[in-house]
Amino acid sequence: QVQLVESGGGLVQAGGSLRLSCAASGSIFSINVMGWYRQAPGKQRELVARISSIGSTTYADSVKGRFTISRDNAKNTVYLQMNSLKPEDTAVYYCHSMSFDSWGQGTQVTVSS
């Protein structure tokens, strides 16, 4: 098992930036494939970004070039740097361990026009 706790969400103006953090415990973090998902009201949860145990990354087309996923294995933490935010990025963002299929509680990101 792995326990995940997200932080860093909040309210930001369009064009602004936020950095989300996901702290993991209870497992061997260095071998975890980690991902960020988001879910807006009335929409399905969607994969935003993914990072492998060696740092290879994958992004949804909607965020490519604006968001960056990274990890610090020494700190058992994965990050999502979000730049040039748009109102359509508004959602609850969830950290996910793909290796253990564990989810965080979610953190709200709201982008105003």
C-alpha cells in the first residue's frame, strides 16, 4: 500500500501558476509509476500527466507545454507545476500511484477569468 496526500491547490487568475505536491508514504516510492488526474464538475476523471520510476513523462494534449510533472525520490514526493493556467483547468486534481492503484484525497484548483 501507499498513502498519498496532495497539497498546493487554490484560486489563481488566468495566466497564473500553481505547483501541486503529492507526498507518499507506506511503500517504495522510487519504483512507483505516478500520475496526476483531474475531474471537473459533470466530467469524467482524466489523466493529466504521468511519470515513470526513471523520470520518463507523458502529458495530455490539453496541458502539454504548460504543465510539468516531476519527482523527488529522496523526498517521496511528486509535483505538478502548472503554468499559463486557463479557466478550463479548473478541477479537483488527484495524485495516483499507478503501481499500487492508490489515490490521494484531491486538491481543488480554481482558475478565474
